[in-house]
Amino acid sequence: MSDDDLRARMASALTAAMRARDRVAVTAIRSALSAVANAEAVPVDTVPRAGALEAAAIGAGAADAPRRELTADDVRAVVEAEVDEHDRSAAHLADAGRPEAAARVGAEADVLRALLS
């Protein structure tokens, strides 16, 4: 499975979940897509510092830093980390006596787990 395949499946699943008004799936998939987008961001220390205004680049996007390109394994690892985080959160919520919230977070993990298979 390539990076594009997983992303395409997540985007397709997000559209289907939105049409079905499945809030749990929408929340889980949006969270995973955001985590992947965040993983593509370059570290702040690699972006050149702004200089004098006269020397500044002009135009939309002229000062944008190029994003990192994630491999299929990188994308999969990000989504797997999201599943692990959801599982830990569900366990903490259950331990805190919040079974409804734990069930919702656990269901979000299940949505992401299904996308990985």
C-alpha cells in the first residue's frame, strides 16, 4: 500500500462518514489526516529567518518552506501512533470512571484501525 493509497482511503472514508453524519468516524479521520499534515511540516529551525523588509520575497507563498515528503511507512506510522494514543486515552477515561467517553475514543481508534487493514 502506498502513501497515496492510505491517504486516498482516509479521504474517501471521511467523505462517506460526513455524508452518513458519523461524528465518531469524522473526528477520528480528521485527527489522523491532521497528524499526517503536521508530520510533513518542516522544523522551525530549518526555515530561514526574515531579514530586512527590502530583501523580503514578494508574492503569495514566496516565503513558504517546502514540506517534507512522507513515505508510505511514515504515513502508516503516524496513523498507528494515532491509534495507540486513542487506545491509551480510552483506557485513562475508563479508569477515571468515564465509560461513555472511553467508548467514543475507543470507537475512534477502531475507525483508524480499520483504515490501516
